[in-house]
Amino acid sequence: MIDSNSIENLKTRLDIVDIVGHYMELKRNGANWKCICPFHDDSNPSLVVSPSKQIYHCFSCGAGGDGIKFVMEYEKLTYPESIEKLALIYNFSLSYTANDGKIKEDRKLLENINMFFKKNLNKKKEVLKYLKQRGISEASIEKFELGYAPNSEESLIFLSSNGYHISEGIEVGVVGVGENGSNYARFIDRLMFPIKSVSDKIVGFGGRTISGHQAKYVNSPKTKLFNKSYLLYGYSFAKDSIYQNRSIIITEGYFDVIMLHQAGFTNAVATLGTALTKEHIPLIGRGNPKVILAYDGDNAGVEAALKASMMLSAIGIAGGVVLFTKGMDPADMVQKDEVKKLGTLFSSPQPFIEFTITKIVKKYNLHNPLEKQKALEEGSAYLKTLPSLIASSYSGVLSGNLNIDPKLVKVQTHKSNRLQGEQKIFEDMLELTIIKTLLIKPSFIDTLLDTIDVSMFKTHNMELLALLNHDRENPSLRKILLNDDIKEYNEKEFLESMLNFLIRFYNLELNRVKSLEMDYKNKSFKIRKIQKYIFQLKEGKLVKYEKE
């Protein structure tokens, strides 16, 4: 069980922008940030993240809460699992309590088994020889903490002799369970690459065989710490360089990253045996760098580069593609001392949009009119995924590649900004201002309760009721809290707004009473009473609410 004091200490470090930005691509919107809402089918950014209030809220589906709630909803985790996930992101060591209430120590299993792998590497002369042949220096071995996993029995003995239970090894992905129920080490006779989070904490491993095993590379399985779709190998080493240079080089392999860093390209990272996906975007987009895809020039590499280029260009990320042909890759070029040539390639990649259009057109036989038409349709469909101005600018590139009249390229869309028949919800700004002020300054609530009843709020009485019932998770209250058009008043302004609200209310009440059919005596009494209230209010005196 996680110690409650430990959770509270972690909460003081959490930042809602960092947390949501870990998963989503955020764009600044005044004092707040906005992004596509991941909790419904969102086409226009409707999720707002407030750094000042440390909450998020979707103005479309109503999802919202704090950073912990976001992780719970996004990752489908329990509260304790979300706390552990955030502790990992923030490189924060949680304390745990045993059943007797005593604090349990941080077990650091992954860190310790990594030390075990590193010591094993020093004993393996043939593996060190292999690394030397690949051009990996001793400094790089130390920097990237390369190691070697021995046979399964040795790794299991290491865990047990250091006091780790098999269940702990299974939990972090270094131990597996066979079909017959027996336990085994997941990494056997492999060169080991520890994989780290952004905050430089080991979350898993990649292992490469050097003995001709059928599976050349094996990664840790998905665990509460490790999900390869959100990780980039080498990012913890590269992040400072990425921020400084405003560029990131994305490669396909561990050796590419290590050799590029060795050659001075310290902004290089790699995907973990998977294609670049939308889950990588928030990490790639940190610092708004130019993205350079450094992929192999074989069919698989070209296809991966094409998909990534289409995805990145559609969301406005700048950059381009460098393809390596003739069986070469970045690591090979560094080893052959072609660093200067590499620098030239990285300085002038083929822009994503040009690359995508070229590759789309090349898929078809343009001598066949039917295939040429398909190329036009696919190319036009791609351009429509881009912002309209950019799409129009590149329509000539598509027509030029197809050798057709530019007028045949149709890229304009005619989407209405509003759905036809959409009705604007009426909002009472005076009521909203009072509610927002009370949300931020609850000490004012007693003043309100002395003079205003919930029933007097004609438009937002449900929101006021939720506030008075302390329902802070109410989506309508979050919406009010994050709406920059609604002011937050100081005490003087709040009292003035109360006076204005009451004057308006009693003027409406006066008109209502005048229209009633009732005996003259009661009617005149009510009218005089309301007029007295209005006079006092105009004199700057709040009147106590009296329910009839």
C-alpha cells in the first residue's frame, strides 16, 4: 500500500500541463492550453488545461478533473496505479506501507538487475569484441549502460539471492511464466539496452541476440512502467540537445542512436521496434522541434516513413525524411567516418509533404489513366488533411508530379463552422460571475447565503446548487472555472455584482407582482415591500432574503 504522506508529497510536484502534455499535443490558448479531447470523438480541440487551477475540462463531453484523474481515465488505471505511473514520470520514489503500517523500502529491481547485466558484460570478451567491431566506444558503453543477460538460471538466482520475489520480476517484465507454469528470465544470452523514461528512470529493457537467435531483438512486455508506444530510446540523454537545437532525429535502432550520439548528433532517439505512432507525438512535440526521420531505404523503411510523414504533416509538425540506401544506416556511416556527409543529409531532409506526395504518386503507373486517376484521388485526399492554405500551396506539387492541369486538384473543403440548426445555449453572465468567484473564494459563500436563495438563479441554479453541495467534480463547475470570459471578482466587485443581481431580480419580481390578479391590499403591500428592497439596494445595502 502506498504511504499517504508519500502521495501528498508527490501531489505537490504534479503539474497538469506536464501530465496532459505527456499524452497529448498541447497548444497554448491564452493563459491555458488546448488539445483534442481523448475521451470522445473530437475533431476540434475542446479540452482545456488550466495551469493556474491545475485542472482539465472538455467543453464538449464534460470530462475533467486533476492530473491524477486524467491518468486514471486515459490509461484505464486504478488510483494507486495512476499514482505509481505519475511517480515514474516525475522520477519520484514512493514509500509503501506493509500490513503492519511500517514504511517499505523502494525495491529498485530494474536498477539492480541492470547493474547485474553491466557486470556480466565486462566478463564477456566476445560481446565486448562485437561492440568494438560495431564501432561502439567504451565511453558509449558506459553512457548508455549496456549490459549482458546470461542464461535464465543465473538471472533468476540473482533475483532470489538479492531478496526479490518472482512476482516482483514478473510485475516489471524481467521474468515470464511458461506454459507449464515454470518461471524463466525473459532476456537470455542477449546484449542489453536499458530503456529509460523522460526523467531518466529505467522502465524496461531491449535485448539483442549476438548468437543468431531467431528473434534478433526482444523488448520488455507491457507493464505498469513500460509501454513502448510512449517511449523513445535515448530520449533522456537527448532531451537537452533537442531543446537547444530545436530538432530531433528519429532512427530505427539502438545502435543508430548510440553511434549518432558518439558522433556528436546528441539529439538522436529511436522508436522501440515499432512504427512511429500518434502516442509518440506529445513526447516528440516537446520544445516544438523540427523532426528528421532517419529511416532505412528498403520497402519497410519507406512505408514507415510515408505513414509517419502523413501523420506529422497533418498536425503541423515541421521536418523531413532522410532515407539510407545501399544497406547503410546512420550507425554504419558513423563507423565509416562519414560524419560530415551525415550532417549534410540531416541539414536538408526531404520535407514531409513533398516526400508524401512523391511516394503516393510513385505507387501508381501514370501511363494508365485509371491508375493516374487513383493517384490524383489519393494525393488530393492527403492534401485535404492539411491546413487549407498549406494544401493550396502544395496542390501545384501534386499536379506537377502527375503532369496534369492544376485545376484538377481539388483541395478545398466546405465545412460549416457551426452545425446547421445548432442552438446557442443562453448564459447569464452575472450569475456565472458570482458562481466563479465563489468557486475561487469560498469564504464569500456566507455573504451570498444571507441574501440570495438558489431559486433566485433563473439560468444557472443547478450549478449554484452543485457549488453549495461541494460537488467540485461537477463538469458544469469546471467549465465555469476554466472560462476566461467569466471574470473573477475581488470582494468589492463581488458585493457590487450581488447588488446588481438583486436589483435585477427584484425589478423582475416587481413586474411579476404587478401583473398578478389578487386583492388590492395584499398586492399593494407586496409592491411597497419590493420597492423598499430596491431602494435599499440602490443605496448599497444588501437585503436579507425572505422566503414567502
